[in-house]
Amino acid sequence: MTIAEAREKCKMLASKAPRDALIIGVLVLASSASFGLGYLAGLDATGQGNDAVREESPFTTKAAEGNIVASKNGTKYYLPSCAGADKISDANKIWFVSAELARAAGYTPAANCKGI
């Protein structure tokens, strides 16, 4: 089959299908591909599914994995039972596995939090 024959065959198939159906099909495929690529980019940015990124990070965003909490905007770290930890909004909380990792990330212990 030559290129000219293939082009004529495509034109014939396209003329049989309604134009609206072709446009809707292209839109559905494009939006599905966009969503999939965006989802994968989000996973890559958060480090989910990538153990190498997770191991290099000194903090975690999950309370169950950490014993020390700090604020993204602050310079002090707290035990979860300290009053200062309650004042940090959930969106700004960073959880560390240990106080050593918090210090290595540049945080200092809070003066009003006993036991650190």
C-alpha cells in the first residue's frame, strides 16, 4: 500500500464517522493523557513510589512516622505533646524521626518544651 492509498483510505474512514464523534474522541484522549501525566508528575514531586527520595529526606509529613514536629515557617522543633506543637497548623507541620535529624535540618529545640 502506498502513502497515497493510505491517505485515501483514512479520508474514506473519516468521512463515514460523524465529525462530532471524532472531536469528542480526540478531546477524551487528550484529557485522559493530560490527567495521567499530571498524576505521575505529582507522584514524582512528592516522592511517593521513589524510595531513594524518601531515604534522603530528613523529615516526613506523616505523624505516625515521626517523633518530633516543627513548622515549615519556624526555627524550633517540639515533641508532639508540647503546647507549641498544637499551635502549628497541620498544613505547616513537618515531622522528624529524631531530634538529631531536626537539628541537622537547621531547627533548634524549643525552650518551653521539656524532654527534648
